[in-house]
Amino acid sequence: MSNSDMGPGNDGWQDRLRAILGPEAADRLIEQIRNQGQDPDQFMSQMLNPANLALVTNQIQQMLGSSGEGPVNWKLAERVARETITNQHLDRLTADTADRTRASLRTASLWLDAATALDPTTGPNMALSRLDMLAHSLSTFRRLLEPVGSNVSRAFSEIFREQAEHIPPQMAGLFGDPGGFVNKMIASVLGVQYGGALAELAAESFGSTDTGVPLMEGSSAVLVPTNVAGFAKDLEIPDEEVLLFAAVREAAAARLYTRVPWLRPRVIDTIAQIASGFEIDMETIEEQARGLTEGMSFDPSSMPELDMSKVFVLDLSEEQEDSVARLQLLLSLVEGWVSEVTARAVAPHLPNAVALRELFTRRYATDNPAKHVWQAQLGIELTPRLQREAAAFWQQAEFRVGIDERDALWAHPDLLPTSAALDNPAAFFGPDVASVEAELDSFLEDLFNDENQGQAPHEPGFGDVE
């Protein structure tokens, strides 16, 4: 196309613009140019002359910045998350608040000694601001969402590659390498979106395990006192009781993830595996690609959001359904154990222990910050659907075999109950408690003997779903 083809009265560029953006978005853009008192043909002709083209190209490159390697611009994600917290949810911990929080976690550990056979964590008790929580969670958050970002980026690249065939030669100069441009743009959009989600978690989570997923590495019990206080302010229960209850829950979960070495990797790896295997709905991606182009801005903070809940093919394979069910069962067993052990630990100490347990259970099932974030960004519901059944199972386990044998069930995934066993805990243990203890001892002896002989322990999927 020559420069004369872009002259006044020629609407060839408008047809190409419609092919790229879609008719509605293109017509809206043309109308906006007219509303600004400019002739669209002259405006486009001026924009595409070499001098102006260089300026526009530079603006686009500044907008996208350096996304680094990978499908998500994590530098931008961290920046957006920090700016969101700073502008909307900034909290500053006083020395007194931090001391009270750490003291609550120390007290929680003492109470838990009588309720579980699992040893305490080895790391320091931590009181974090929201910005600190964000920083400590970023690594795990990235591990979980990177596979999804990779799938989405690849799908958008395919769509834009098809649309790029219709870009006039003059406009192609805006993008340089079309493939590289699209990858950077999607990486930036995902960075903004994931940054907002990370900020939401940091602004609402009580601690490192409050979302059902262990967000922090290491062996520490962690609380975000500002978030706990926000929950407590509407309750007719003393703030100190709420803080202590939250501390016991966090300390219990931290013990479990620390002292059961296979547990955290199993949860994280399973989520990442499920997320990476989701198929992308290309028709929805194409619709969102048009909306993305329509909403593009030179300000990264105002970039349009992708509706991730609609880009995944909802028809899961049998293998995926099985993996999701196993994950939800495992999360239910974790939450049920934490709930039951916490209730036992606080019963002699907190007057409102029963009410607090119900409040936290209800929050976990309905208002958990992870409920929206994980489903919106990962496309899967990371909720412990069987948490009440699991809590009843662990209560029955303590009654039938005692605290030590109850907690020994976490020694290996094969020892955990199936979903069917949660419906009938009595059948899991059987009428002869002694036989259960003998079977457990025999299994552990065989397992340790195999390890001593250099054999890899059997690692089938835990708790087969029936």
C-alpha cells in the first residue's frame, strides 16, 4: 500500500482496522477520532508517516516494558500488587501489634502440644504487614499461575497471528516482530491481572495457610494482624480471643505442612499440573482478543482484564476430574484436621471457642479470599467440599486410636481415608481398634524397610476417590 492509498477519501485502512479490531471496536475508534475534531483519514495518514510512527512505536514499547522471560510479566505483577496495596490497603504494624501477634503464636504452639503429636515449626513466628505478606507469597503464587499464563499466552498469540495478516505494511512498523509484540502485550496484561489477584490475597488472608494453599515456603507460623482485626471488628467476641484462635489455626496448619514432608509439594504440584492441562476455549479467546485490543491503553494500570473464568474448556477429561477430586479431598482432610485439632487445643482456654470454630468454618466455606481468586485465575475451585466430614473423621480417629495414631495417618498418602471413608469413619477403623493399630505399624515398618534398602516408596495417588 502506498502513501496515496492512505489519503483522504480512501477507506481501505478502515476496512483493515475492522479486520483487526472487529467492526464495533473499529467504528468506535473512528468515531472517537471524529469527535475530537479530526478527519480520520488525515489522522491515520499523519500517524503513519515515519516520524510519528517512531513516536507511537516508542510509546508502545514503554507501555509494555521488559516482560523478561516467560508468559507473564512478573515484574509488572509485583509492581501492580504493591501499588494496589499501597494505594488501597496499606497497613503499618506497630511494635506493640507485632509483639502481641508473635506472643499469640507462641501461646498457640503451647496449646497445640496437648492436641497433636506433630512437633512445632522450627522457623520464627512472624507478624507481617500486607506488603510483607505479598512479598513472601509471590514465589508460590507464580508457581501456581505460570502454567495457566503459558496456555493463555499461547492461545492469544495464535489469534493475533491470524489477525496480523490483515495489518497494512505501514501499521506493521508499530509492532516490529508481531509475535514478540503480542507475547509482550499478553505478558503485561497477565502481569496486571495477576498482580491484582495477589494484592487481593495479601489484603484478606489471615496467614500463610489461610487460603487452603500453603503460600509460603519454610517452617514458620505467620499472621497478618491487620486482616484478623478487620474480621474481628464486626464480632461480639473480644479481639484477643479472635487473634488467639486464628493463631492456633495457623500454627496447626504450619505444623502439618512442616512435619509432613510430602504434603506441601503434593498440593502445589497437583494444582500446577491440573492448571497446565486445561484446554483453552479458542472462541472465547478470540472474543477477548478483540476486547483486549479495543481496551488497550498506554497506561499499564488501566489495561483491560481478561475473564479467566470463561477461557477454560469446562468439559474436563476423566483424568482431570479425578485429579481435581483428589485435590479437593486432600484439602478437605487438611482443613478438617486443622479445625479439629484447633478446637481441641483452644477448648480449655477460650470462652467463645465453639462460636469461633463455627465462624471460621463458615468463612472458610463462603468468604475465603481464595474462593474467588483461585477460581477466577486458575479455573478450578480449590475448596474443601468435605471439610465437615473430614473434621468428623479426625474426631473419630482420635477417639478410636488416640492422638499419636491419628497423626501417624499423615505419614504416607496411602494411609489417608478415601471420600467414601469420610461418610463412614467407623467402617474405616473397623470394630477392632487393635487391628487398625497393628496394620498401621506394619505398613510403616514395611515403608521404612523399603527406604533403608534404597527402594523408592510406593507413591500412588492418595485416598482413591470412590
